[in-house]
Amino acid sequence: MKFVVATNNGGKLQEFRDILKEFGHEAVSLKEVNIDTDVEETGETFRENAYMKAGTIAKLSGLPTIADDSGLMVEALGGEPGVYSARYCGRHGDDAANNEKLLEKMKGNKERRAKFVSAVCAVFPDGRVLQAEGECPGEILHEPKGNGGFGYDPLFYVPALGKTFAQMDKTEKNMVSHRKKALDKLKILLSK
């Protein structure tokens, strides 16, 4: 099945392509279906935002559409940055500034537990909606490590692998990531 991926984030699009390919599905970008829009994320939860994005793009494209809203939730910060992960610093998509703000807020804090959360939503032209969520537990480092990935990946350490997301190759990351876990659950729903 071909899915439009409702994102303008190149890193996220590539993760969707890689993971959906494993499941025998094709992922196409917004650009490939001639859609040039950013859906405003006004929901209070990852799930609401994923549904808004998938629903809007499915209407515009007339094709099955998949979207996720994902982010980092830090225990010591009461779940921040949460749904504001991409715009934590006040600007959308400024990874360096978001990481800097997170490190500043975590200064002196011994509690470093965090998790990445992904809510995935697939909306079909016939109105069907499938939703699934996944999480990856980890810790926030005191300084960035690694050059790969995007977003908070250089600060997000996964004890089970002894690496940050930014130190993992894409195969390693896709084995444990929150997005992969959500898509695994979605795959089961798609097969029903």
C-alpha cells in the first residue's frame, strides 16, 4: 500500500520510508503528491496532533495518509517538552536551540529519566482511522554525543544499547525507536 507521509521533516520521512518498506508498504512525501502545507499542531496530545495531520493531508491528497506526532517527555520536567518538543525554544525546528534549552532546564538535576513517545495515525479515503502509540525509555545526558539523527537524538541515551540515538546507525535506531514500536502496532491493525 502507498501512504503519503504527512511531514516536512526529512529525518522523520526517511524513518517512515525505512520502516514502512520493512512492512511491504511505500511511503511518499508531501512534495511527491504536490502538497505544500504545514498542518498546525494545536492538539493537547500527540494522538490529537497526529490525527489532525493525517486527516488534513488525506483530504487534500485523496490517498491513505500516515502521520505521527512525537516528542520527548522528561520526568524531572513534568513531561516537558512534550507536544512542544519541536518548538521548545519558541521557534519550530531549531534543534540546537531546543537542545540548549533542555540542557539549561536540566542543569543540576540528578533525575535524568525520559522517554520518546510517538503517536501514529493512518487515515484512509473511506474515513477509516487507525491509531497506535509507542515509547522508548532512556535518559538525558549532560552533553550531546553523536552526529546522527535529528532533534534531541544527541542527548537521548538508551541504556539497553549504551548509546544515544545520534550514535546509532539507522538499523539500530529503528529496532528500538518509539516510532518503530508505534508502527509495529499499526501494522497489526492494518492486517486486520
